[in-house]
Amino acid sequence: MATEIAASPPPPRAGSGASARTDEPAPPLRRIWRHYAAVKVRKAVVVVFVVANVTFFLGRAMPGDPIDVMAGRLTQGGMSMEEARVIAMNSLAYDPDAPLYQQWWDFLVGLVTFDLGMTINRPGQSVMEAIGAYLPWTLFSIGVGTVIAVVLGLALGMVMAYWRNRLLDHVLSVLASVLGAVPNYLIAMALVFGGGMYLGWFDPIDLRGTISPGVQAGFNAEFLGDALYHAALPIVTYVLAIIGTWMLIMKASTTEVLGEDYVTVARARGLRDQRIAVSYVGRNAVLPLVAQIAISFGTLVGGAIFVEQVLVYKGVGGLLLDAVNYRDYPLLQGLLIIITSCVVVANLVADLLYSRLDPRIRT
């Protein structure tokens, strides 16, 4: 009896750390802070903040000066260099002679308050106004092209997997490999010279721009039809640029799923092939590819500058090129921040959607 009493552990003392607190639920704010979605959002904000600071310093490290560039343009009209430099200095929305740290601090304050400053090459127009006039057209063409490419690529990839090692599979595999290896701007040039000038399927000059003169913007059939008409070549270019990659990825994923045991069991139970293809094979083959949608979207946004220049489509690509040529630092910074934010937000949405489809990745 004495041995049992001696072996029993002493009761915890008041105020000591021996009291069990591990079973108590964490405070609500801590649970929200540690939530999977909150962690992803914090990482996205950090990425955008780092990119914004990198663009600020890289823009000012570029050779040339916005004052010299603007003054050089003004002297072409017969103005003297001294007068041109005075006008250029007064046109800037910031003080170029201020210390770099002061310019950086003003930039951070504007970034937090969503005030990216005024453009240099477009007097009287803010950076957000300039981006707002061009960004929707780029997102429209890229968004429509991505949706079409993903839908067609997934469908053709499943067909290639079901008909693998047959003639159709070999033809589609070669086509997908060729399309995946050709840069998007070369595809745009081939469409213009091949389909427009050589075959005469369309008039490339008539398709320039984003909207026809006289068409008023609004949610009506005339505006939507005209917008699709002018965005046809960029959309086709984006579809051809990424559909090959989606075909090959979906083929590999579907082929892997077809070898799983649950597919064999479903066939042994006598389920119809259509139900197996949709509910078992297609659903599980698409699941790992959700994050790839955001990656393809970001790739298209980065390459839009070349496609829009070739097709004379007035999106952010031409605006970015003008900002680089004229050393428009505020506009260049704003464009890079917005483009980066679009890519980061697309990846964030893909991560959150994937975590809902497959909760296992949260752990």
C-alpha cells in the first residue's frame, strides 16, 4: 500500500505549468491567423509587396531619364533644350531631385492608399486611369482564350488517353507538341500572314484595335459582338499557344487514373463507360490540374506584350512598352504591380479552390 502511494504522481500545484492546457481551443483571432486561407493570403500580399519594391528600384536603375526623354520629344517641335527641360520638370508628378529614400517612402504611402501617382507620358492622367483603360481588354482576351483552351485541351487529352497508341493519339500528340513549342507571338504572326494576307480569310487591318469607332460601351449585343470581333485573333492565338500543353498534361493524368484500382472495380460492377469517364476518370484526372490554370493564365499575361504588338490590340502590352520607352516610372511601376497582382490572385484562387476539392493538402 505504501508502495502504491509513493508511486502515484503528486497532484499539480496551483500556478505551475503542469496544468493541461493543450485541449483548450485557441483564441478566435489565432485560429483565423493560422487558417489555411489566411496563410495563403499573407504570402500573396508579401509577394506583391516585394515585387512592388523591386520594380521601384529597377525602374530607376534603367539607363536614361524621363526628363531627358520628354525634353528630347519637345525639341523635335523646334523648342530649345533649356525650355524643354523646364516644361518636362514641371510635368512630373514627383520631384526627381528628391533623395531616393524620400521617393521610396512616397511610393510606399501611395501603394498603401492605392494612389500610384500620375503618368509622365500622358499629362493629366493618373496611373490607375491609364491602366483601367487598357487592362480590361487584356483580361478579356486572355480570360476567354484560357477558358476555351482549357475546356478543349481537357476533352482532347481524355480522348488521347482512351485512344492511346492509335492513329488519332499519334496525330494529336504531334500537334500538341508542335503547338506547345511555338511561342505565342509567332502564332500571332502566322495568323496574320497566313490566314489574313495569304489565304484571305479576314482583313487584319479591320481587326486592329479593341472596338470599332462609334460603338458605345455597354452590356448590349452590338458592343459584345464588336469586342469579340476585334479580340478574335488574340483569343485564337492564346488558345493555340496553350491548348497543346493542356492536351499532353490531361493525357498523362488520365492515363495514370485509368490504371487505378477503383476504375477497375467500377468496370467490374458493370457501370457504363460514360459514367466511369465522367465521375471516376475525368473528375480525378482534372483535380491535380487546377493549379495549372493559374500558371497558364500568368504565362499569357506575361506574353501579352508581344501578341498585342503583333496584332495591334490595345491592351496593357502596348502600354507597358510605351512606359519602358519613355521612362514613365510611375506607369511602369503601376503596370508591373497590377500584372503581378493578377498572377498572384489567380494562383491564390487556384490554391484555395484546390484546398476545397482536396482537403488533404491543408495538412
